Amino acid sequence: MRAKHNLFKLIWMLFFISEVNAALYQRLNGYKPFLYNITLDACKLLNNRKSNPVANYLFGIFEKSSNLNHSCPYHHDLIVDQLATNVIDHHVSAVLPFPEGDYLLESHWFIDNIERAVFKVYGTLS
């Protein structure tokens, strides 16, 4: 999976991000909330990943495929590149088993308390 987004054009990257909201949904007659819906300060998480176990779990899925490898500020693009499906499979079957089905991971990025970006990642666990 490849995902590249230039938030730098919106504003100076994570330096001004006030919060990120991430929610997991399962498709059951429409997408319904499933397990997680968290809001956190992204810079605080990058400074201390152990501060939020749920965010650390979600971050662990793409950490090795991204350039989110240092604390704030970020003055470059955020990149998730070549995320292997076996990494996702390991997280959703071995680390924390999920039931089979269709899922949506949705994140909302707020800068100066204004929603600037929404990312939606759809997947099927079978």
C-alpha cells in the first residue's frame, strides 16, 4: 500500500497540529464504531509512545513504513510507503485478534483546532 500526502502545503506540518482523532469502524449494516475512538496530541505521542497504548498499537502498524521517526516539529512531507500486508495481518490477527470482516480506519487531523485533513483506510480481514 502506498500513501503520500503533502500536509506541508496546508501548514507547517505537525509543529502546529493540536490533535489527531483516530477511530476504527467495522462494517455491520453500515460502518459502526469498533473498539477504538481516540483523540490525542500527535507531538506528545511521538515524544512518548508509551503514553497511550491504543495509539501505540495503531502507530505500530505503519511505523516501519513511514517517516514518522522523530519528535516534532516536522518540516517535510508525511509518507507511508510500501506498507506490507503481512505487517497489518500480524497486528490484527496475532497482536490483537480481530474478527473477520470489513474495516475502516479513519483519522481526522486538526491544526489550530480546525480540521485540515481526513484519511480513510478501508480493508477486509478474511
